[in-house]
Amino acid sequence: MKTPVVIALIELSLVASGCARGAASPQPAAPAPTVNAVQVVTPVAKLERGGTSASGQIRAVREATLSARVSGTIGAVHVQVGDRVAAGQVLMTLEDTSAAASVALARAALDSARSDLRLAELELERQAQLVSGNAGTRAQLERAQATRDAAAARVASAEANLVIAQRTLADHRIRAPFSGVVTARMKQAGEAVSGTPPTALVTLVDTANLEARLDVPEGAVGALRNGMAVAGRVSPSGLSFEAKVKAIGAAVDPKSRTVEVLLALAPSRDARADLRPGALVTVQLASRDALAGPFVPAKAVQSGAGGAFVWVVKDGKVERRAVSGEPHDAELFRVRSGLSGDEPVVVSDASSLRDGAPVRAVN
């Protein structure tokens, strides 16, 4: 009989259908979090090198743009650009015919006043003798005294006028206030110049006495002392020179976090051609002790609303860490607070990082 077989198949079908209805539907798998690879470095605990470098520019201790004190016309030009001149040397001469005539008139007026004074003194002496011999009156003596005093006053006035005239004549000659090199000449012979406002005529630079102005990172200034010897090189020639610290600024630039330092270069008898005002220099600033850090690459330090910060990798995640400090040089940042010495710091592009994001550190 086939009836039991059919019943068994029906029961199996019902059981299978019931199992299908009772089974839970499978759920989709959650996506794995993205793990970014970041390049990290370990902060440097201290700098073992003898110091740091700073860049700056050479400039002349003395530089002057000369002008005339009086108005007139340039009569002669005695120098060209590039000429070396001595202190007191005449560089330009203004036409001085009128000034010379004024000196002659003032000298003649002085001679006349002195002659009048001599006559007045003789008359005063004669009146004094008459009064002493009871042959003259007291009033005549007083008039002679007044005449002598007026003559003496005219001599003093004439002497002053002569000094003024001589000084005006001297002002028609433009002289070098110090020894140096003519670096610019603004006017030619025949051109008119003004004393008020002054017309620039010649620029003179003392190339034998030079100094270098440096912008030294705040963290490196503490190792410098006045009189300390340092070594430097001219850029781009690479020529070396020696200098001494002359002055250390008292203020820190709030933007660059640097301090102005002046170096005195050794005087040059022949104004060495390799040391020129305006040349760029790099100076090695020696320090006596190793400088304590930690130090991190300058590119690892970023700025945000709360100030400076770095990204630190900890337990496979990045952590934003606020720090304070100052640039040590163009490549290093000295951390004062906010970072220990062995925490890996992110130096690669961190624009896509978020606090707490998983990362994979790569050295």
C-alpha cells in the first residue's frame, strides 16, 4: 500500500516549512573602521650639538646720505660712485661767489670796527688823564667810556657776522663726515639744490666698520653673552668670517618669537670685498651646554582656536595635545609644556585626523 509513504512525506514537508518560518533572518556585517597610516617621530630630549644657527644681514655701522645746508647751484662734483674718500674730503662744491663776497664784507666791517675801538680807547685814556689832572670834567670821561663800550660792542657784532659768513661759505662745500665709499650720487654739476627742505646729494657708507643684525630664536638667546665670539658664513659665496656679540635685544618679537642680536665684525683695513653691507649671512651661535627639550619638528606643530597643538599616537589612536613653547630654528620647535619626551608625534599631513581616530604609526 502507498498510503503510509504519502503521509510521511507530508509530515516531513510540514516540519521543514515550520523550521524555515522559525529561523531568524541573517543581519549584514558592520563595516570595519578606517585606519589611517601616519608618520611619527619621537621627540628629541635634548640637543647635543654646540649651538644653533641664525640668519641675518650685514650692514654698515655708519651710513649717511649727505645734503647741503644752503641753497644754490652745484659748481663741481669731485667724486664718482665707488670712490673711496677720507673724512673731511670735499665731495661737491656749490657756486660760492656771493658767499665769498659776504665773507670779504664781514672781514672789512670787522677791521673798521676794531679801528674805531682803538680810537675810542685812546680818547678814553686821554680823558682819564685830564680828569686826574683836574683839567677835564667827569661828564667828558663818562662820554668817552660810553663811546669806547659802543665801539667794543660793534667789534663783537662784526666778529659774529664774520663767523656766520665764513660758516655759510664752508657750507657750500659738501665734505665726508667719515671715511668710506660713495655708494650713490643723486645730483650733477649745474643742478640746483635746496637747503630747506634738504636735497639729497651723496650716500656714503663706512665699509671698514660692519655689523651683522640677526633674528635669533627665543630659545637660543639664553646661551649668548656680550663679547662672545661666533663664526659665520656669507651666503651664497660661503666665505667665512668671525664676529663678536655686541648687543642683545631686550624684547621678543611676538610674531616670529625671535630676538634681535647685533654682531660686531672685525674692522677691515682694506674693506674686504667679501663682506659688503646688505650681504646675507648665517651665523653659528655656540652654546656651552646641551639644550634641554623636548624638541619636535616644526611642521608637527599646528595652530588652532586654543593655541598650538600636536597629534600624539597613544594606544593605536591619535590624541590632540595642546603644547606651549617657541621655535628653536627653522626646523625644530622647543616644547615647554604639554608633551613628555617619549610620546610619538605625528609629522605627516594631519588635516584629516580627528581626536580619537584609529591610526597605524609608521616611523
